[in-house]
Amino acid sequence: MVKIVADTTSGILAEEARKLNIAYIPQIINFGEKSYRDDTEINNATFLKMLAASTELPTTAAPPPALYSPIYQQAHENNETVLVICPSALVSGTIRSATVAAQDFPEDDIRIIDSKSIGGGLASLVLQAHDWAKEGKNADEIESGIMEMAGREKNYFVVDTLEFLHRGGRIGGAKALFGSMLQIKPILKLENGQAEPVESQRTQKKALARLIEIVKAECPHSNDSYLCVMHGDSLEKAQELAATFSEQLGIHTVRIFDLPPAFLTHTGPGILGVSFFTLD
């Protein structure tokens, strides 16, 4: 048996994870001296209110290793192999925490995967791993399948401002856009696990129109693309994007994921993103 472990950076809701029996780990949000788990102690609506009222930006912390230990212990007792599918190691310390916790279980088969992804793309990988585990695939098959699939992901974002990425240190190669161009609406991509610039537009409307062109050109017109839309406090625009893609690409189901507080801390509200997987 294979146990799948995910975390809130995937955008999968805690209720869905529990229903699917996916072990689920929070990220930690810090406002001043107060810390909150983003699975049970703070939700998006509360986070956004606190963000608007705060005089300084919140920070995030990876889940402490101790949160993984009970999951590993239960897997040990059930004789299960554990697959922990983590967000990109370049934007989160989650993979480090999962690895430290695994050191207390040296005899167990615990595999920690750097997805090099985050948000909806990470969710797609986790849900596919869950489906394969239900089908009875073994750990080697699931791990190799997820790594192969992760290598085909395309992940694009339109952010309202680069300020949050810059101040949070997650800006990657997009730092070249920062400075006098704070008013632009950049299109970024997640490449090799970090944010890289694609191009910039003067308005969000133009940036989203260009994003649609990019997705239509690169995304397979197939449900096997696992196309999804992500957003931070922009549900209506996310729904419009999903409807456009469904109609123009002939994809029946385009899932929409709310990006969690740990994500919005570093991007700010108003972000819209798209993830999909090429077929080769």
C-alpha cells in the first residue's frame, strides 16, 4: 500500500484531502508574533482581511517536522510506503521538513518528491498519484509517473504587482522586471521551480488576453492536459478564464483552485494562474 502526503500549497481543500484519505500538512502564516496553521486556524477570507489591515507583510514558515511524524508512524504501523509530494524546494522549505522527519524512520520506505511546482499543478500531481494508488500501482510506478508528469508541466501566472514576490524573496529571475516597472502587469512562469518572466503588459486585461493566447497555443486540447485555473481573491475572473478555456479548447472540466494564504503572502491578492501538462 502507498500513502500519499500533500500540503496546503497545492490548493486542495482540507475537506477534499480528508475525503480522499490524503494526509494533509499545513503551512505556517506569521503576522508579527502570532502564528497560524493555514488548514485550521486561518482561511483565505480572514487572511486577506488581516493582510489589508496589517502595517507589515506577513511571513511564512514551512511546517515543522513534528507534523509529519504521526503520518510516518501510522504508515509504519500499516506497513505502507509513503510518497510526500512537496512544492518546489526553491520556493518552500516544506521538502526539508519532510526529510528531517523521515530521519526518525530509517527502516521505512519514505520517498520525498520535489514536484518543482506549486498551486494547481501540484494539486494535479497529488490527485493523479492518489488515483494511481487506488488503482493498485506500486510506489516505484507512482513515483516515476509523477516525476515524468511533473517534467511536462506548464505553469503561468499574472500577478497584480511584483512587490510581494520581491519583498518575500521568491522573485527568481523575474527580479529583472522589478524597479521602475512596478506598474506593469507581468506574466510569469514557474520554471525549474522558481518564478521567471515571460512578458509584460500595461493592464491586467491585456495580460489576461495574452495569457489566453499562450495557453491556447501550448495546452493540448484534451482532458489529459489537466488544465486548471488558480486565483487569489479573483474568483469571478478565474471562472471567466475557466469558461473560456473549456469552450475554446474543448476541455470539459477545468478545475478552479483557491490559492492558499501561504501562496498569497508571496504574491499578493489578485493573482491569476493557469497550469497544464503537455502530452510529450
